[in-house]
Amino acid sequence: TQLLEQSPQFLSIQEGENLTVYCNSSSVFSSLQWYRQEPGEGPVLLVTVVTGGEVKKLKRLTFQFGDARKDSSLHITAAQPGDTGLYLCAGVRTNAGKSTFGDGTTLTVKP
Amino acid sequence: EAEVAQSPRYKITEKSQAVAFWCDPISGHATLYWYRQILGQGPELLVQFQDESVVDDSQLPKDRFSAERLKGVDSTLKIQPAELGDSAMYLCASSLWGQNTEAFFGQGTRLTVV
């Protein structure tokens, strides 16, 4: 059983559409990171959230950390082909010290 | 811009052979991680160093995998002997010491065992 469940596993949309991907767990996290990974490359950090209920915006990307710090979402407005990639969430459990990754959402944005 | 350096980018090796990967973390980062990422999955932590000490190697297959960070800077991950199931992307990451600190990844080494 995955500690972090990401959904959907695959998402294919047209340029200009909006989308939301999810990262859910039954465990509480002291922090949670979102990464984007392109094929053949390492993950690139997008954001870290640490406070329950926190919302962070990065241009067209909006990240939310759940009030109970068990889940998170990533919303992309007006998706562009350059947003294509694997979106990974990773959480650090309180007192665990190490990050655990979900299996990611593969996003394809078609021109 | 500081980045995590890994080499080689690609490695093809025959099963039962030995293979080694190298990682140079961002200067000043005390924590270094080695992850394995199988196609279609998220990265899985193999080993975590704090300076030169191993703090977590619970998921490292110790019968064939070894990792060292002798001077607390760069690190080597070795597999001997390699098996077909070891084919994956091997990622190195580094971070400042402490919880909630952000990890920065290298480009990875794509290993194919034939």
C-alpha cells in the first residue's frame, strides 16, 4: 500500500483547460513537496507546504495543503504544452525524517 | 546556479557485472540521498547520509548494493553483481540539514542491465 496516493495516474487535456491533481494519505505530514519531472531528467522542486490549510501560488499553479496535513492538491489554470510532465508529491512524516514519494500523475497537454 | 552533479548519465551493463554511480551534491548540503526510480513509479529512497554517516539504509539491498560518502561530500553507489531487475533511474539528491528542508535532485543515471 502506497503511503501517498496520487490521482489521477494519467491525465491528457487540451491547451487552455484547467486541471487539478491530488495527493492523499491517511498519515500526517510535517511538510509536503511537489515536483515536476520530465522524461530522462531528475525531479525539479516546485513548492513546499508546511502549514495546514496553506495555499501557495506559482504563476498558473496553485498548491493547497489540507487542514489536517494529510493531503494536498495542485491546480493548473490554462494549461500549456510546457506543463507536460510527471507531477510527484513527496511528504515528510512528523518525526520520520525522510521523504516518501507518491507514484505521480503523468500530465499531457496537447497543443 | 548550484546543482547536484551525477555521472554517468547512462550506463548499460551485463548482468552479474559491477556498476558504480557518482554524485556530487550542492556545496554545503550535509544531507545526501540516493533514490531508485522504476519506470512508472515515484522515487524510492535507498540510502540517506548525514555528512559521512548513514542515517537510513533500510531499503538498500545490502547483499548487492553499497554506498559510501567517505569525506562527507561526494558519494558513490555500487551494485555488484547487477541483476536485470536493477534496471532503473538512479537519482541523487541533497539538502541542508534539518527536517522540512527541500531536496534538490541531479539529472540521474539511467541504468540498463542486459
